[in-house]
Amino acid sequence: MNGKRSSIQTNISPAATKSNLPGTSKEGGIGPFSSCKAWLWSVWDFAKEDSNRVKFAFKVGLAVLLVSFLILFRAPFDILGTNIIWSILTVAVMFENTVGATFNRGFNRALGSLLAGILAIAVAQLALQCGRVTEPIIIGISIFLIGAIASFMKLWPSLVPYEYGFRVILFTYCLIIVAGYRMGNPIRTAMDRLYSIAIGGLVAVLVNVLVFPIWDGEELHKELVDSFNSVADSLEECVKKYLEDDGLDHPEFSRTVMDEFPDEPDYRRCKSTLNSSAKLESLAISAKWEPPHGRFRHFSYPWSEYVKVGAALRYCAYEVMALHGVLHSEIQAPYNLRLTFHSEIHEAATHAAELVRSLGKDIGDMKRTLKTSLLKKLHSSTERLQRAIAMHSYLLTSNFDPPDNSSEPLTKLSYDPPSLLTEFVSSGAEKNSNHTNQNEPSSGTPPQQTESYHEMMRKKSRRLHSWPSMEVDAFEEEGGRSMEFLPRMRAFESTAALSLANFTSLLVEFVARLDRLVEAVDELSKMAKFKHEGV
């Protein structure tokens, strides 16, 4: 309009320009350096999570370095020659994370190498006696037979723990017999390589035992104690949430199916306890190879009893997982009915968790204490729960009518629940009466108050979350005028109430299984010679 050319000015910040440059990250740093820094931090976190990983890496490097000195220095190399490379190979394949596993693998390595050397020498001598023409044929046939037999035998169920030994026999025999055939002196070749293997195995064992030793027995002991605490914590967590949950906040179905409960950390720990069978057995097998050490100072320590105690603990943990299943089931007991037996359920669960935690503490401290007082409290609280369920079993059926004649007076409950069906019927009756009185001169409650009352009853029924909830809406729409809903609502109410009976029966079964756990721990304390203390 005024003869000047219009212009548009765009302000671009330097930070935005820098972030758009190639090779830069979102944080504004250069890409390769930023990714390298992130990788270093992840390595740091990985090492910080378990310091034994750093110790293991350090020990392997030290063992390989010590064996390499036999090659780097001239004097030992002139004596042992190129066969010393077998020492480095032995350290690499034999060195394990723990002392027991290293001894186990070392035994397989030594026995396999010895048998392979003996077989190689015997077959080589036999082939030499048969002449130069048949010698390669005999060696080839022997290699085939040793490979087939060793591969078949390592699959035998009772020989699975020695699977590594059979592999050692296979490749050691093949290397010795072929090298001896080409060098012309199989006996000297076999002996030199056996010496080198012995040197590598000795270095691996000494470094693993003397430098930052990691014992399988300690790991097994700690793993079992942690499992006891996990089961006890998970039981208390489940019962507490079951008694305090009013049904308003239920997890989504997908989360329930995938066992995703972020607000229940003890549940995940208890679930890992159920999957610890293979780990405990592996640790127990390796611990048998360890010499007396630390708190385990006598020979023939009963490591197998730890596996039995772990099995008895998992037997109890299955019931805890079943309690979690009831907690997150689709059919739930009304909240007011759960409040009725709140004190009995809470007391039994608390005493059960206390006993489990006490058993774990005794194993951790390696003490043998009498559990008479804890067992008496647990059994008495469980019997109280059973009596309460038996005396007030009418609350778990569709009819909430107490029995007319009773041989003993009913114990007073902490909460007297009204019938859900009674509330629905009274709600429908109130709605019908108000609907009828709308055509008459109103001299009572205003319509707004009547509607608010029904809204309150509807919310209360949601809070009780009887199953299925769709029937509640249908019952409210009908206003309770159709009597065909009454039998169906009674059935739904009884089904929901039986969920509480299921929860209590699982809790009682958990207490019953604790007797087996106490016996297993007592047997372990006797065989392991725990220090006896009376309580």
C-alpha cells in the first residue's frame, strides 16, 4: 500500500539450530559422545548392581595373565613348548563365577582329560603295532566311536552333571590322537598336554579360592532366607489389600492377565520364589564341591536339605499366589462382608507371616529355636477364624437368616453386615412407594430427596460390587417390581459371598502347610548343627 515491500521475520533460537545439526542428540550434545556416555553409565549401573560381576572379571583376567607368563618368559616356554597354550585354554573354559562351580568344572576337566589321554595312548600304540597302512584307518574308526559314545552318554539322565566331562573327552582325545599321529610320538604329546592342562586348572582354582572368593553355599543360604521373607511379605500384602479394598479401584483385565501389579512389589518377589527351584538345585550341586569355609566349617554339609526346605516353602507359596488370584478375581465378596471377618483373617495372616519370617531368620542366623509359642498363637487364631466361619456360615449363603437353635452362643463379630439383596429390595420398595405417591398430594419427602436416596443406594451397590454388575442396573430399571429377579439376585449374592469362603479356606490351607515347613527347617537345623536356643 505504501510502496514498501512487506517482510516476514522469523526468529530461530541457536539451541534449535544446534539440535537440528547432523550428529547431534536431543540433549544438544554430539551424538557419538552422548551415546558413549550413556553406554558407560549403563555399564556402571550393571556393575554396581552386583559387585561379584566385577570380582569375577578381575579374577579371570588375573588367572589368564599368570598363565600367559609361562609363554612370555623364555625359561618355562623352553621346558613346556607350544603345548603351554593348553593352560590358557583350560583357564578360559574352566573358570566359573563361584568356587563350587569351578571345582565342579575342574573335576570334569581333569577326569575327562585323563581318560582321553589314556585312551589316546592305548589306541595310538595299537595302531602303531598294526602297521603304517592300517594306522590311519584304526585312528579314524576310534575317533568315530569315541565321538558317538561320548555324545550319547552325556545325554544319559544320571550322567547329565558330567556333560562337560564327556565333551572334554571328545575334543581332547581327537586333538591328542591326531597330533600324535603327525608328530610320531603320541605318548610324549599326551603327557605334555596333560601337564599344561594341570597347570591351567591349578592356577584357576587357586585364583578363585584365594582372590575375592564367591561361595555357592553363601549364595544358596542367602537365596533361601530371602525367599522366606518374600513369602511372608507377600502374604501380609495380599491380606491387607483384600481387607482394605472397597472394590472401587480394580486393575484392568489386561493387567490382571499379565500379572502387572505395580502397587504389589512383594507379589513379584513371591512369584520369583516359585521359579527358584532350578537355581537352588544348581547352587546346591556346586556347593557340594566347596571345601569347608566361613560359617559352614564341617565336611558333608547338608546342602541337599536346603533344596528340600525350598520345596516346602514353594508348597506354601502356591497358596499365597492362590490368595492373590482371589484378590484379583472377577467375582468379589461384598466389602461389608469382608469387614465382618476382618479381625479373624488379619490375626491369622499376621501370625502366619510372623512364623514364616521367624523361620527364615533362624536359617539366616543358623540358630535352632523352638516355635512352640508362635505355633500356639497361629493355631489358636486359625481355629478362631474357622469357628467364626462355621458359626456365621449363614452369611455366606443366599439366606441371611441365623440358625434358630445353637448349642453354643455365637461369637460377636466386628461388623454386622446387612444383606445386599435386602438393600436392593428395600430400595425397590421405596422407589415403588414414591412412584405411587407422586399421584397423591405430597406431604412427605420431596422428589429431589427421593432421587438422591436412590442414587446413594446405587453407589453403595457399586461399592459392594456384587457380580455381575449388569444385573444391578436391570434390577434398578425394573424398580424391584418383577419378582423373577429375586432368585437370580440371591444366586448372585451367594456366589459373591462364597469368594470370601474361598479366601479363608486358602488361608487355613496355608497355615496347615506351614507344619511341613517347620518340620523341614527343623530337620535342616539338626543336620547342619545349628546352635540350639530355646524360646
